[in-house]
Amino acid sequence: MTEIRDYPALRRPDRFTQEGLGWVPWAPPVPEDALTDVQRHALVEASRSASPYFRLLARDPEALRARTLTDLDIFGNEDGGLPRWERELAAAASSRTTGCVFCASVHARAASRLSGRTDDVQRLLDEGVGVRVDERFDAIVDASAALAATPAAFDAEHVERLRAAGLDDAAIVDAIAGAAFFNWANRLMLSLGEPEVVG
């Protein structure tokens, strides 16, 4: 039987933040020194072996590899389409909607670093997806939140609003992909463990 872990003394974050957070799994990840060659290959990047989240996902290496390659293509392929910071904004808005404090911290921090708009991104975390900043920012946040809603509320009006805010078809696809991927990834992470304050 799989051990289910509990963390009674865990320092849980009490708000959304751009600070770096840790993450602890409720089921045991594969120990780093026990990863098989197949599991290491599935990580795609060797540095991911330090993460308990990715080592937990390594229990299904085929799914982990597909997940990671999709993630890297959505956020790392900057050949046209949406600027990287706005892809990160879409992921942060999705994470803010689903309540994934860990993912929101990672993607909000990246959006701030890449855009220099730390205060605007922090307002998203503090005030939620109803925050109003500017038309393009708001259109990306609103579309991302609509995709993450249960049931999804995303529709053609969101596409038209993104287009009116200056996004071409490739950029709209990138915004949707970033939000949709993290809509799924947030729910996976939320079901497998929880964030912790580190340092």
C-alpha cells in the first residue's frame, strides 16, 4: 500500500505571492538516486530530477515526457505568436483562478521578470482575475480565467476581445495554450501535494 504523507508542521502560504515556494507531495516520489534511465529520459531536462513533483510524475514516465515536451513547447517556443511574458501571464491567471498558489507564484514571477510589470502582476495575485489593468492584459486574464472556470466559460467573445487587443491568430493560440495547459497542470498539482513557504 502506498504511504500517504501528512505535514502537520508545514509552513503553508497564506496568500498568493511572487516569492519562490516549495512543494511537498502526499505520495512518495521516486528517490532521485533510484530514477531509472527511462524515468530520467522522461524528465527531458536533468535538473528536474531535483523536484519532488517531477519525480512523483516519473512513476508514469511516458505521460511525464509528453507533459514536459508540451510545457516546453508552449512556453519556450518563441517563434512568433505571443511574447513569453504574456504566456506566463495566462498561466498565472489560470493558476489564480484554480487556486494553485505554487503555480501562480512560478508564473507570476516569470511574467514580472520578463515584462518588468511586477506591480501589475502582483495586483492580479492580490485582487484576483477581476483586476483591471489595461485592455490587452485584461483580455488575456479574462480569457485564461474563463478557460479555467468549471465548467469552462470561454467562448468566441473572448477570442474577439483578444483580437481587438492586438493579438493575431498565433498569439491567440499561445494565450489559449498557456491557460489551458495550466488549467490542467494546476489541478494535477493540487491533487498530488501542496505548497510550502521556504527560507
